[in-house]
Amino acid sequence: MAILSTKLLEQLRWVAQEVPASTLDSLLRVLMTVSLGEVSTLKHKLLPLLPRASWRQLTSDLLDVWQTEATLLDGNAIATALATAAHCQNRLQQELTAELVWTGPNPDALPLRRTDQALLQLIRAARQDLLIVSFAIYNIPEIVQALIAAIESGVNVRIIAETPESSDGKISFGMAATFGSELLERSRVYVWPKGKRPVDEQGRFGSLHAKCAVCDQQHLFISSANLTAYAMSLNIEMGVLIHNRNLSEQVTQQINSLISSGVLTH
């Protein structure tokens, strides 16, 4: 790693992150023709290719670091490193994107997704599998209709929620009041039995307090909001909608392990 110093790697990352692909291609074509003895005269070739001052500064800084930190590398080596950094940056953006989700007062009218909109998007996007976890579920007719439509289209829907029975009265209403018999019969519903929960010295036991949804093991919604009308429209709630297969699969695997081990029961 002595040849590729941290300072050089960071400067490569900054250029790859900030300079758009079409402009970066022009830089790469020039860099690939540069031999070791031509580095000092390179700025007058590269900088005119960059229409924005911030891009010119980043590229100028990269050339300076190259001349001081990696004198044994020719232009082809730097071009390869820069192209690799750009590829990794592009893949990262494709594989992990996230949107902030918010319900409640928004005085500055920031462009934030509402909780109900984000959840409905996830449900409607499902093509194979849909997993929903919530502490409380009550009075959400639009979401119920979206879930029924998903089932009608062949989506495997699993619901994990707290119930009055399993929670020993921590919540006062069950899923039947909101979902009705049709949805409950056509989906897989799991609960956390009281007998499976940890208990402290005072006899207090845990709650199923997680709130999340996973669509096709590719899209993950994590929120403070329960599946209730208050949470969807009146409360202050915050969450994040994440588009990433790895994280979505981790959540699904965690729930699957709870089911297979008998912690959650059908």
C-alpha cells in the first residue's frame, strides 16, 4: 500500500464521486496516454476539459498528490485507479439508496416521503414476498386494500404483530378488527407467544416493538410508526426506506430464524 497512499486514494475517490461519467471519460482518455516524464505538464491538458471550477480544483489536487505521493505510477495506472473508484461509486449508489420518511409537521415543506406513502409503495411494488412487522395494527383501510391486492396478484404476505393475547393486554385490539377474516386467512400471521419472551426479576416481559416491512428481499422500510391511523396521519413519526438487497435479506433471515426456532409461531 506504500504506492497507493491514503491521501492519493482519497483524492481519487473525490474526483470519481464529483465528476460526472461523461466528463470523467475525457480525463481517463488523456491520463492513459501520459508517461512518467509528462506528469508535470498535464494540468494544461486536463483542466480545460472540466467546465466547473470545483471539478478543476479536485483534479488539480489529484495531480499534485500524484506527483508527490506516487511518483512511480504512470498515467495508465492512475486512470485505472480512477476508473475503478468511479465504478465502485456507481455500484454503491445503485445498490444502496435510502429515502427519509416523515409524518407530522413540516414547516419548511421539505421534500420528505410520508409514512403511508412509503409503505403503500412497498406493498404495491411486491411481486413475490412481502413481510410486515408491527407492534400495533388498527384502522388502516387503504393499506388493507393494498395487501389484499398483493395477495390477489400472487404475493406471499407474512404479518408479524403484537396481539392482546400474546402481549397480556399491552394492546387492546387485535388484527381481526383491522384486517378482517379474508386477509388473515390468506396471509401467514405470526405472533410472539408470552411464554417465549424474556422476563426480568420483577416479572416484566418484552414486547414485539419492531416496525418494518421487506419487499421481495430488495427493499426495506424501517419506521417508528405502528400500522395505525394515528401513526400514518397525526403523529410525528420518522423512518427510512432503504433499497438494498443485502440489508433486506438480513432482516428476512433474522425473522426466518425466529420462526424456524419457534420464537415466533403461526
